[in-house]
Amino acid sequence: MKKRGLNFLTGHKVTGGTNNGDSATINVEPVKGGESISLTADNVLIATGRRPVTKGLGLENVGINVNDKGIIPINANF
């Protein structure tokens, strides 16, 4: 992908951005701390990870089971 001019920044968070019409300017900084950088691009794709936060909710007290990853199992009807 780098040969095609795509740049990936993992472990960073977006702290601001500006729509410039035909381009965008995005301010990012490393999640673990460090210097902020500003990037200008024609297109920007932001993807974030998600994880369940079910520990400590007392779900077992109301009969809701979770798997080993903390996810509530569902069927085809949710």
C-alpha cells in the first residue's frame, strides 16, 4: 500500500481537523504520548477498535451470560 502512496498511522489518536474543501488537515499524536503532527490529505480514513465493557455490571445476577471475552452472545435475531 505504501507503493501506492498510502500512509498508515497505528497507535495514534486524532486531536483535531479542518476540512479545506478539496483536502483535509488532521492533527494526530501518539496514544502513548509524544509530539503532535499535522497531516494534509485528499482523503482520510479513521478506524478505531472497540471492546466490550461488561465486567462489573452484575450481568450474572440478572441471568445474562458473557463469553470469555466479555461479549454477550446473541442469536440471528440479536
